[in-house]
Amino acid sequence: MSAISDTTVASIDGVALHAPGEDVAPDVLRQRACTELLRQATQTAGLLAADDPPSMDGAISEAAAAAIETLLERSLSVPEPSEEACRRHYAANEPSYRAGERIHVRHILFAVTPGVDVVALRKRAESTLLDVRCHDGKTGDRFAEAARQWSNCPSGAEGGDLGTLVAADCAPEFARELFGHPEVGVLPRLVHSRFGLHVVEVLAREPGAPQSFDAVRGAVAMSLRQLSYVTALRQYLRLLAGAATVKGVDLDAADTPLVQ
């Protein structure tokens, strides 16, 4: 076990989540904390050897990964969604199940990379969002200028233009924020993804064709099962955190990537 004495180092039951002095983004730190909670739980359950080595970079052993999968299969109860629940979900989210929706998008990416000052990065992203929204529709193309200046994506050289996309072209968390919504123009919020923070402008939408409930019943049920799984996992992680000594990481601050 990587025992620590430096109180500035985040830890789970004395196991360090990063090296002393390492600057770790809050969402990355929460992900490491959740993984370590689960790794230790597998040891308590006898599913993983007591001498399995922890990791300060979030990269656990293959044995630990397999043990966590077994632990979650045993510990999480994910009910099968009822027909009524599926129909309610479909009625509330019908645009998300349309076929062939396409959007023309451009973005400005503020990448979250190891060692980046996340607070300063967010401030820069929020400032840029405010700037381009204030200039939206006015003379000149402030969005393209800002993309060329600030974006960490190669598309920045093209003013942030990503072209016309379908949902399958995007990371799931990015697609959820863009598809199935009516918004056109600069979105009034930052979009979070595994790559960082995005200022996004939807230039055009092709809504796609409506799908009947019967045609998408399987996809609706899968969505509800995933939602139930995420809820169960969060509750289980809260139980584990409540029984552990957690230092230097706020597990309630936001959703961890582990359960997105």
C-alpha cells in the first residue's frame, strides 16, 4: 500500500491517489478515488489478493479490473424497465430517438491535460463563451477568431468548424448535449467531455425522421437500464466512501467519469 504522510496528497484509507505536488484535475481525482474505493472493496470481499498494488495514476492491474467487474455484478441491482416506464421515457425524449439527425457544429476546445490549472482553464473557457455570445450575429466572426486563438483542437485552424456530424461521430457525453435539442447558435453553457471544456455553436440542424416507440423499444430499454445502473453505482460508491477515510477529494462535487 502506498501510505502517505503529506496531508496535501489526496488518499483513500491512506492510499495515495497522486504523487506529492502533482496537480490533478478534480474530475480525474474523483475518478481515481472511486476506482480505489472499488479496488479496496474487492480485497475486503476476497476477490482480489491483499498484495495487489495500488496505483497513483489510476491505472489498476488486470486482476483488479476483473475483480471490480465481478464485485459490481454481485453488488448492484439493476431492474428491468417496465413497459410503462419505457413509454414514459420515450414520450419525454422522443427527439433523442429520431433517425438520421445531423448537425453542423463548430467548437472551441479547452483541453484538460495532466498538470493543467483547471480553475484557470474554466475561467478562460467561461470568458470566451461570454465573449462569443456577446458578439453572436454582429459584424465579423468572433467565434472563428476565438477558435483560432484558443482552441486546442486542430479544427481551430478552420475557425473551429467540425462539419456536419451525426451522433455516432461524437463522444457519447458530447452527443448528449448536442443531439435531440432544438437549439441553434452559440450554446449558453460550456459542454463537458472527456477531452475538456467546449464552447459550441450549432450552425444548422437536420432533425431526422421520427421513430415509433415499437421501432426503438430496445434502445429505450437500454437507456433506462443504463440510467438505473449509474444510479445504483453512485449509491454503492457513496456507501463505500462513507465507510472509508477519504482525504483531499470531494466525491460529492460532481459526477465522476467513472459513472457517466
